Amino acid sequence: MMAEKTTVIVLASQKDWDEWMEVIKTSAITSDIWNLLNPSTPNPPALKEPPAPKPTDINPQKTTFSALNEDEKEQFREH
């Protein structure tokens, strides 16, 4: 797992906006989501909420959370 990099920018005035936008843009490009955030995109795609995970996503033989073992429950939480 990579360490999280934190950049702090205080938007005290309009002159700070360009630097802030570059940080956002760089992070969004790295995460491959710039097309969703780019203010110049004329018709950004609509986002849909993903379906909630189910225990069967972790173990197809178990249909309830309580049926999962501890490792599977941890996987479920991270899913």
C-alpha cells in the first residue's frame, strides 16, 4: 500500500486558486477521474451509485454477513 501524500493549500485569495486546481487536477488524472471533475467538460457523465456489496460477493456459498468467517467479514468491510 502506498503512503498517502498530503498537500495543504490555503485559499486565502484568488491568486491561490491556480495552484489548488493543479493539485486537484494532478490527483484526478492519477486516479483516472479527471473526466468527471474537469470544469471544462461540457456534458460530464452521470454517476450511478454502485450496488451495495453482498456476502455472496465474498463467498458465493454464504448469504448472510453472520455466516462469513472473520477473514471474509474483513474482506466484506473493505469491498
